[in-house]
Amino acid sequence: MVVGTQWGDEGKGKFTDLLARDMDMVVRYQGGHNAGHTLVVEGQTFKLQLVPSGVLYPHVTPMIGNGVVIDPRVLLDEVDRLSAAGVDCGRLKISGNAHLILPYHQTLDVVAERHLGRNKLGTTKRGIGPAYADKAARVGLRVQDLLDPKIFREKLGVVLHEKNPLLAKVYNRLPFDIETLANQYLEECRPRLEAHIADTVGLVHDALEGGQNVLFEGAQAMFLDLDHGTYPFVTSSNPVAGGVCVGAGVGPRHIDRVIGVTKAYISRVGSGPFPCELTDEIGDHLVDVGREYGTNTKRRRRCGWLDTVMLRHAVRVNSLSDLAITKLDVLDALDPIKVCVAYEVDGERRDSMPYHQSEIHRAVPIYEELPGWCTDLSGVGDRAALPREAEDYLRFIEEQAGVPASLVGVGPGRDQFISFSPVS
Ligand code: GDP
Ligand code: IMO
Ligand code: MG
């Protein structure tokens, strides 16, 4: 599986696409269209939100697992955009157990953020939190409900009975009409989705039992995890490796490799603590050179030096087997390069992640400086051709993390990577 080790946008899509070449199935297990995964293949850019990043290969079955929350209109738009670009989505399978994001979820996300004012989370305003909240409250509608109009209307009636007064009385918003919503989803979305709805858990196990290769694609990342991230500045799902067991219905013994995708620096979009954030010209340089603007929301991402305190924590919680380090090329012009190796909290050195949120807010990074390579890496295709300083930087990350790097990204293109296996 492929998981993010930071606050998202590490380049999971790029490496999922790369690894999918040798896979039979690529499965999303959590999140929704808050994700934005960018693939650049032969000069063509694909921005995926719900469709798994294996979709570009005709031999791969892309699958959306039960743990994902799906806005059917967004999914159908994405399928249309891919089809217009010549990508066939006919093989896409969608779990009948996945929950639906409906328009009231999105409205609630927007008004709740507005209500929080200065304390807002900076969500993607896609309705993710409200949809997962309904799932936990057991009032959510699922993909399979689309197949039974009577049940769909009944459930919508029950949930709107509560949401409409909330929207009207607390947030001064117009209520939603049951019939209008039901007709829209049952008449517009259901006919197009029906053929894709499947027992994805059964299909994953059939594939595994048949000796096929299955890749699980994480969205968001370790530090946006509802349980393990910087709560409350997190998403509402479990992107960590353990999330795959619940979100795709596979036991932990089926996962034989967990690849942690790590940017060579770090970024965050939205609110929340960020010990290594750079608000100076180096931060601006990382934003400009790394093109750090949201794939879908276009928001400017906050950037900083790599934080190995966070990385070590991600290695533990996800039991990472190896790292895929992306965007090494973005550091090409920087010298020296800093890496955070520990925090200072209230005058004390801390080598591991503080569990107390307010300590993370107060943490001051302790940096080590490494020499830059001042060379354009974007055309480097094998490890032996890396400048010594770049090799040393990668080795330093491996040492700090305690796991090896296996892949290194030197540009957005599918071909711009180095296999970081030992030099022969
Ligand atoms: P994801 O959400 O983890 O899939 O990452 P995003 O797609 O949101 O953001 C990563 C961005 O970096 C995308 O624009 C990618 O095309 C780009 N990218 C990925 N790997 C590399 C790399 O090694 N070098 C550079 N320069 N860009 C990369
Ligand atoms: P990918 O898969 C970066 C962030 C939002 C916000 C917080 C909660 O592309 O890495 P939400 O809408 O999920 O309730 O927002 O999580 N966030 C992401 N940041 N990459 C993502 O996905 C993100 N998905 C959510 O900015 O801070
Ligand atoms: Mg992204």
C-alpha cells in the first residue's frame, strides 16, 4: 500500500500510478474528493479525486472501497473528464457499502467552517466531515441505497427531518426538498453508477486468492488522520495503514509492503500546527519551485524543511517498510538544506512526537544542516548519477527514519524517478 507520511500532497498519486503498472487492482480505502492526486504522463496531466490512480492502465481494475465517502455527481464528472481524455473507466468498481456525500453535507461543511471563524479548520468544503459524522451516527445513506428508490427516499426523509431545521434555525439556510433531491440522485446518478456498484471486499479477496497483485492507495496522510493526526486540524477518516483493513475489508496479514510517501520537504494546506513552517523567502521558494498550490482547491500550501520527528512517528504508526521520497528536485537550488531532527519544547529536547497537542504548537525545530547539490536533478534517471550531496541527503533521511528509501522523485512526470536500490 501507498500512504502519505506528512499532511498530504506528498505525491501519492504519482507513485501509485508508477507502481500500478505491475498491479491487477488499485483500491482507494478512505477519504473522498478532498483528495487531489496528480499524474503527469507523457506531458498530459490528470487530476484525480475519487478514481484510483491505477485507472490509466487498461489491465488494472480501479476500485473505490467501502471506507470512501462518495459524492456521486463529482465521481460522474471525473469519469466524464477521464473519458474525454481517452481514459476508459468502464472497469471501475464502487463499493455498495461506501457512504454518499449529499448536498446537505457540503452545505453543513461550509456553514460550520464559517461559524468557527478564526478557529476554522480550513477544510476542503467538500462535505467530508459531515458525511463521516452521519456514517458514525448511523444515519448516512450508502451507495447501495441508490439501488432501492423506496429505501433511498425513506432514509433521506429521516435524515432531512433533522438536517433541515439545523440548517434553517442554526445556520439560516434554506431547507432541502426530499423529492427534488431523491429524483436528482435516483434519476441522474443511479442509472450511470449501477453497473459499477459491486461487492468490492469479495473482489479484493478473489484477486488475492488468485495470486493477483493489489495496491491500496491512501489519500490524505498520517498527520491528517482522525486518530493520529494533529486533531482537530485533521480530516474525518483514517488514512494510516491500519485504515486499509477497515476501509477495504482486508486483514493486516494481507499487507506485505507499506510505502510511505515523503516529500523531500513538507507542506500543509489548511489550519493547524506546523513546527517547521517557513514564512520567509525559503518558504516562498519551496512554494514557487514546488508549485505548492492545491490540486483542486488551488489554495497556497504552507511549506517548510523536512521534519524527521514526524517521519519517525509515521514509520511506527504505519509500520512503513520503505519510503518513496518525492520532489527532491525542488531543493536543487538551496544550499544549505536543513532537516529537523528533534524539537525543543519548553527548553527540553524531544526526539519523538509529543502526544500533547499544545506541545506540538510550542515545539521549536532543532535542525541539522546539510550541503546542497546546486545541480538540476530533473533529468537524472539512476542513482549512480546523483551528485554526492543528494545521495548524502537521501541517506540522512533513511538514517533518521530507520527505513530505506526505494524510490525517489525528481520531477512530476511518470518517468522522472530514480530507483534507489543499492548501487551495484
Ligand atoms: P498527492 O495528493 O499525494 O497525490 O500529491 P498531489 O498530486 O496533490 O501533489 C503533488 C504534486 O507534486 C503534483 O503536482 C505532482 O505532479 C508533483 N510531483 C510529484 N512528484 C514530484 C517530483 O518528484 N518532483 C516534482 N517537481 N513534482 C512532483
Ligand atoms: P491528498 O490525498 C492535503 C486537509 C484540508 C484541511 C483538513 C480537513 O491530495 O493528499 P477535509 O475537507 O478533509 O475535512 O479537510 O484536511 N486535507 C488535505 N490536505 N491533501 C489532501 O489530500 C487533503 N485532504 C484534506 O486542507 O486542513
Ligand atoms: Mg493532493
